[in-house]
Amino acid sequence: SRSSRRRLHSLGLAAMPEKRPFERLPADVSPINYSLCLKPDLLDFTFEGKLEAAAQVRQATNQIVMNCADIDIITASYAPEGDEEIHATGFNYQNEDEKVTLSFPSTLQTGTGTLKIDFVGELNDKMKGFYRINA
């Protein structure tokens, strides 16, 4: 009803942003399994992290798109099984979508390999990701 809409608008609820539609990551590269190491610094409220993931390149590409929020990637590389490591040359953060695109100087060919990422972040109190609470 119109009076309900007026009440919602007066509460500020009518102007709430719409939830973004769910969007799957590209299927070019998929994780098989991974290990994650997080090293928190509880005095500075920061952390360092290392990701090592076995990955399947299903379609040749020079990019890997991943979910990512509130971290800064220091280095990233992909090593095809039995071949030399290829270092990522760019990190394009899509903060609103909570994604990052890793760009590589050459094409990642189909097959399996290992993705390695070193990153840092802040232990914040946003109750999302790796966070801190005041107890």
C-alpha cells in the first residue's frame, strides 16, 4: 500500500541498495584443492597469507579471475605441471564485485598446475573474512 511505502521511505529503507546478482567465476581455471596459511600480527591487526592451489586450466587463457576481498596481493604465479613458473604481471581488483583478475605475460595452456599467491591484509572488525573481535 501507499502508506506502507511512505513509512519505509521515511525509515530510509526504500533507498537501500539492491543486492548484486550472483555471478559465477569464469570456468577457464578451477581449483582442485588448496592449502592456505595465515599468519596474524595481533599487535598491528594485520596478517600475511600464502595460498598454494592445485588448479585445472580447462581453456587456454592469460588471466585467472578469483574471489578476493580486503587483501593486497604481493606476488602470484602459476606453474604448469612439469614446466616453469609464470609470474603474474598485473592484479586488477574489482572491489565492488569482490574479485581480482591475475594477468600473466603468456598463455596458460590446458592441463593442471600450481597457483601460488602471497598476500597481506588487515584484521578488521567488519565480521567478514579473517577478522578480529573485541572480547
